[in-house]
Amino acid sequence: MIAGMNMTPDQTFTAVQLRNQAELLCSVFFGSPVSTIQGQQGDIALFSPGTLVGYMTVQRRKTRAFLFRTGEGDASEKVAGVYPSVTLLVEARSRGNVRKLFRLVHYLRRKKVPLQELPDMFFCRFHALLASRNMSNQEINSLVLKCRTIGDFSL
């Protein structure tokens, strides 16, 4: 049990490594941890099950960003610096795609769309658009328009 935290015996938190060193930067750009504890290599943010988390790593000149939902039983993807496995929704591996992911999160927050409540399929469709080389802002806008009202999102 973690000091100062109320948790049930069957509750598992997802640990996210935070680093701020010259050779490695790891930070959370979306999501609120229930707690942050000190680890051997830096702070560790703890998230409740089912939480949507945006996580970025910068190592040397490689920038990556991930959007994942913390474990709720069927989580199966491993993300470096995150334990246990999570449901990975978006992985951006280039600076351009990281920027597009940040723009999407910023846009949705500005429009007061509750990202936590969006269905995982929304983010999976965004990831598919991100993977295509010719993704246009118009395609992103179209996807965003579909989700502006949570109840109106349809595949």
C-alpha cells in the first residue's frame, strides 16, 4: 500500500516513469495522476485503472508520444517507462506526428471535449490517420467533428 492513498486490495495502479535528464526526458502531457512517488531514477506518476494518459519521451534526438488507457483487464501493449501493460491508442514516432497529436489534444481541450470520455475507437481512427503519409488537416477536422458531441460519435 502506498502511504496516504486509499486503495482496495484488487486495485492496481499504472506506474509512469518521469525523467528530466539531459539524455532522457519522460513527461506526461495529458492525464492527472492520483499520486507521484519518488523512484530510484526519478519520480513515478501513478494512475488509476481506465485513465487516459498522454506520455512523451525524448531520447537523444528521437521524440515519441503515446496516448494510452491504463489497465482495466485487457491491456496488452508495453510502453517503455510504463508498468504494467496498457491499451495503446496512439503512438507517434516522428516529430511531425507528435506535433499533430499535441495539436489534437490541445484542440479538443480548447473545445471542451472531455478526452477521458471519448471512445477508444476515436483514438484508434486518429492513429490510423496518423499512420497514413498523406493525412490532411481536413481529415482530422472531420474526425473531430464526429466526436464533438460524445453521443454523436459513430463509426
